[in-house]
Amino acid sequence: MKFISQLRENSRVSAVYLCRQKTTCLTKNGKEYENLLLQDKTGSVDGKIWDPVNPGIGDFEALDYVALDADVTLYNGNLQLNIRRIRKAGEGEYVPQDYLPVSARDPEEMNRELRQDIDSVKDPNYNRLLHLFFDDPEFMKRFRFSSAAKSVHHGFVGGLMEHTLSVARLCEFYCRNYPVLNHDLLITAALCHDIGKLEELSPFPENSYTDEGQLLGHIVIGCEMVGRKIAEIPAFPQKKAAELRHCILAHHGEYEYGSPKKPALIEAMALNLADNTDAKIETFREVLAQAGTNSGWLGFNRFLDSNVRKTTE
């Protein structure tokens, strides 16, 4: 396997990559060519098929794994693949995990941390609710594999779990420093706040917004998911159910950021702060990681609302 990060100018490559995008374009002379975006877990690279009717060019579509032979060139300062042969790869020619961005954290370590968080919730109703979600093998399979976003932050395999645990850790810190907070409500809300993303985003490799995600969004979807599980627990206190659902509905803090409600409980405010902190710190971390050795200004980031650069070492 020749990873994209290992490609060098003026070399040849024979490898399998994930075709993220495929677009038919025209040259200045009106000749058709195919523009591809190819990806593996180490990054992405543009690919060009200058002669689509070449017998060596097989049938494939976006989101297919493709086996190719190409020349590695440099164009406008970026590597590019000029593809000579390409076809849809067959099963057994690739390992999907090699082609998707993956959390740097160990999945089993994250699972142990999740179980510790659940055990820390002593309220029997909230604890039962958490077990109904996280003891479900199908739910956990999706939760461990999903991203937390399409592109803004934690947009990788395991990103949803990593983000959820980071938010829960921040909430634990808040509880130690501010005893006024209801620990069991806040930790339950932290662990459940983004479960709606399982329905908002399609699975990898697509990782794009579903119709339900576009129409409702993960906040409303997650609140509905929690409501359905609560209905399975006999005599779940109505006020506790409402407070938990409010925390989920208010966790983006402002109407303009997609929250149907603003925080009316101190736990909802704490959850909003933890969620916002982790999202922005991770976004900044990803921007710095992508910059490599560039120590200058990195440009304006829409989510951070600022032109950013690395700290002086």
C-alpha cells in the first residue's frame, strides 16, 4: 500500500485509493477529462484522467475504491496524479480502515472510559437510560465508527466517541469545581448530547448529511431518541426527563447556532460550554496539524472566526 503521504514528485504509483469525488470537466480546448479527488487515511490528492476513452480506463463511480497506475506530478505547488489506468477495485484488494481518517485514540481505551463515565452516574433512572443506549451492540457499533461532523471537527472514524468523551471529561471537571451542578444529569446529557448525529450523518465513506439530518438536525433527532428510550423505563420522573431533554436541545447555546432553546438550567449552560470548548480546540488542533511545518499565518477559519497561526516555539 502506497499511502498518499508517501507520494513524491516525478514518481510512478500503482495503488488502491478511495475515490471521494468524480467530475467530468472540459479543457480550454473543449476536450473532456475526469477530475478525481482520491483519499486514504493519510490525506487526499487530485487525480486527472486526461483520456477517458483510453481502454485502460474502467467504469467506476464516486465512493468506489479504485486500483490505478499513475504518474505523480506537481501542479501549482500541489501533488497531482496523472492517471494512465484505473478500475474499480474488488473486495480483498483493500482494507477500508486504510482509506478513512481515524481517531488517534485507541478504541478499547475509549470504550473503557465510556463505561467508567456510565458507572459514575448513580441516579437509577439516568443510569438505566445510558445502559439502554450503550449496551446495545448495534448502537455501539455505529457510535464507535461514526464521526462527530462532516468536516468542521472530529470528522473521522471514532470522532463522535472521542468528542463525546472529551465533553464528558470537561463536565466532570466542572462538577468538581462547581458543586452546584447536578453531576448525574450533566454527565448523562454529555454522553447523549450528540447521539442524533448517528442519524444526521450517513456512514463512512460517504459521511454526508442525510435527508433527516438536513430537515431536523442532530439536536432534535437526539432529543427524540432520548425521549423514545425514556418511554421504555417505567416511572421515569417527568421533570428529570424534561431537564435532560432540555440540556440536549440547548447544547449549542444560541438560536443562531441551531439550538431550539437557550440554556435555562445551569447544567445546560455547562454542557454548552464543554461542547463549544472541545469543538473549537479540536478545530484549531486540526488546522495546525494540516499546516505541517508552515509557521506563518494560515488564513481565515470560518468556524474560529479568525485568521490563525501557530504559537511561536
